[in-house]
Amino acid sequence: MSAPGNKKQRIDKVLSHMGIGSRSDIRKQAKQGLITVNGAVVKDSGFHVDPYKDKIEVAGEPVRYREYVYLMMNKPPGVLSATEDKRDRTVLDLLKPEHAQFEPFPVGRLDKDTVGLLLLTNDGKLAHELLSPRKHVPKTYEATVEGEVDADDVAAFAAGVELEDGYVTLPAQLTILSRERGSKTISQISLTITEGKFHQVKRMFIAVGKKVTFLKRVSMGELKLDESLPLGACRELTAAELELLTAADGAADLTPESR
């Protein structure tokens, strides 16, 4: 992965982006001689650097510059996939300060009561590619469904289901994982869809006379939820996971260093 071409920026902009402090904080640190570039003290906070190539240190600590952040969250129930809301908590409220400073946003939406894999990033280009209807990036869910999901449902989903508004979904892959028969039959299923209509999974089951009572997204493209990640927690994607995402969007090279 090659570094970008000439991308020189003011050092106060670079350091504030990395959460080192405000522009005024960085100006004070520079005057105190705490900032070095390639071993030389820089007292001008407007000094221009190449953040990818120059060795920048603040108070002896190296600064690793990143323009983008890519986060995997195991979204808990009761939290909105939004950047702000006046009544409810959003997924941004769950972020640590070192991630929040990048001002990421959720890629797509999970319903308030839906859990599981949610990608957050400040990389608008990648987000657009992943959400583009032209790409048909597959998303896989596991769900608990009231009612007996059977072979007829599998066939109906494979053909495309007509929703209550007349829209016919694209073909979807429905797999029956298990059934529990009692006073009510409960089915455990896996469903892969390639579009993202509002409440789509729930509406598809309503269309065949059944009700989703629990819904969890487990994958997006080839990226799978890290099942060891507790509900409400998030972590940065590994390089290998990021490559899986960029493969899903069909781009030849969307790694951050290639921007």
C-alpha cells in the first residue's frame, strides 16, 4: 500500500485531527518546544508536514497519523443507528474518545431493537460504495421467528417476496436452522439479502404470515461479526477485515493510504 502523493498540511491541523488537543493547545505545545518533526523542534504551529512520511513526535511520543477510522460494533438493542437524537442514545454515544474524535458515522442502519454487526467510519467513499444499490453487497442476519418457517417460505424468499407496499424484494437466501414446537412454533433462521429496504427482514416475514421477535446481523459482505465482541463494544477493523470490505465494494484499492 503506497502513501499518497503530496499531502502536506499544517501541523496543528494534523495533531488536532489525531486528538492531541485543540489548535490553541497545539500552539502552546509548539512554543514550549514539545513538538518535533524528523527530530527537529518545530515551534511554528503552522509548519507544514507530510503526515504520512514525516516522523512527528509530541513530548517524545510518536504520532501515527490516520485520516480514516474503520470500526466494527456489536450493536446492542435500544440504541439508534444515527449520529444524533434528542431522545434516545445513538451508537456514537458508545464510542471511546479516541474513536469519536474521527467523527465516524454508521454505514447503513440497524433497527433500534436489532443487534449485531454495524460498521462505523468517516470514509464517505467506502460507505457510499458499500451502500450503493448497484453493488448488492450481501448482508446476513440470524433471527428468531414466531411460526413454522418451512420449505415454501424458503422458495418464496428465493423468488422474491412482495411487501405490503407492493415492492417485490430481490431474491434472498433463507436457511432454517432449527424449530421448537410447543404452544407456539418458534423457528431459528439465517437470511442473506442484497438490499436494505426499511425494516426489510421483518416485513419479508410479515409477508409470509410470520413475525420476527429477535434479529441480529452477523455479516456484511465477507466481513463477519466478531462474536467475542460484547454488546455495545467496538474495535477497529484489522487490515485483513478492511480488505474484505474493499473487496465487497468492488474497488481495486480503497485502502486509506491509497486515497
